[in-house]
Amino acid sequence: MPQSALNLPLLKTLPWLAEHQHLALMLDYDGTLSPIVANPEQAFIDEAALGQLVRLSAHPHISLAIISGRSIEQLEKFLAPLFKTNALFCGMHGGQIYDPKTQITLKAFMPSQYLPVLADFKARLLAELTPQNLLHSGLTLEEKSCSIALHTRNMQQAAQKTQAIALFKATARTITESASALFKLQPGKEVLELVPAIFSKAVAAEFLYEFWQQKSARPILLCYIGDDLTDEPAFTWVNAHNGISIAVGKTHPETTEARYHLENVAQVHQLLGRLL
């Protein structure tokens, strides 16, 4: 639960980087580094913020990773200069982990086992949505490499939004409720996604910690900053390892497992600037 409102003058109260430690800095993208926008394809950050990330990635005692529900390919569209640095990228809620400096995929999924299920799900979902005229109500279906996301942010009528979510859940039920289910439903801010069950930002955080620990002679201090429901498992994992968990925009203690919070994206960039 949040211990305090983390406004920037209180930054010094954090158990922040000691001289002998190495900081493992893990950042969500949408809603954390970039404001939430109506069109996800326009979720760019400005050049100054991008330069800030590039500088952080070059710090000898900081390891930087972006952990997002987007694919690696989508992240590169927004963060191309960062792909020439030491930063690591975790796409698809941790299903993909990529090191652009070495061009090595550190972790990957096998799409062949997921694609037939997704194709069947999409066909059945469209058959449910089309008669209700929901495809023209502001709803967006986003197809990723091995997931399908239902975005409801631009839907104006609450009843249609509720109906679309219910149809998505009902269609997914047969492939998410068995003990050996390959997929799970992943809720987020105005989005519901069908993703492989093994994908988790907490698993990604654990992978990164072990990867960086092998490379650092210093004790590692974990820090995870995110804004969404998909970040909550990572907050919990980081808390269990005595790290710093910071939620963006979640000011009520009952809404997050993060121990600290920032009010908005602008404060995130101010915080990162203070780190530099």
C-alpha cells in the first residue's frame, strides 16, 4: 500500500540508491512514460524525455528496462534511439525480452501453439460483436503477435461498453477456464486482453533481476514504476524483494500494491531527471 504521496520534494525520503548499490530501473510505457491517448498509435514521448532515458541507460550504476504490454516492434516505433543503448525491452507483458545492443532475444514465446486458438477466438468474437453493431461504436480490436486486446476508451455509450466487455469475456471463457488453459484475461485501463497465461510483468521483473545480478558486482536495488493493473504483480514482486514500487496516478491506497506514488507522467520524468 502507498506509504506516502511521492511528490518530488519527498524524493529524499525514499530508500534510494546508496553509493555501493546498482539500480535496476524498470518502467512501464503507456501511462507511465507516455500519457494515455485516444489513439494508441500516437502515444509518443517528447525528445527531451527520450534523451533522458538514453542518458539513464548509459549510467554505469543503472540498468534500465521498459516493460510493456506492447510488442517489441511497437516499442521500437516510439523509442528508436533507446534501441541503440544498453536498455532492455520486455514486450507482451514479459513474453518477449530483447537486448537490442547485442540483437539477442533473451526470452521468446512459441507463437505456433497460440495462433490457431487466437484465430478461432477472433472469428467467434467478431460473430458476436457484428450483429450488435459494436464494431462501429468506438471499440477497437488490437491484434498483437499472440494476443488480442479490446480497447473501450473511445466508446461513448456505457451500455455498449458493458456489452462489448461481456461478449469478450464470454467468448474467451472456454479457452481460459480449463486447468491447462494457454490463455488468461488481462484487464487494464479501458482495455481487456486475451494473453498467454505464462505472460506476467512480475515474471519479467524476476528475469531481469537475475540477468542483471549476474553482471553486477554491486547489490541490486529494484525499482518498478507503472500505472496499470498489469503492473500490480510486478509491484508485489518488487516489494517482496525490498525494492521501490511506484504507481502513477493511483492515489488511493486500496487501488494498488505500490508503496509510493506519482500523480502523473510529468512527475515520472521529473523523478527520472532527479536520478540523473
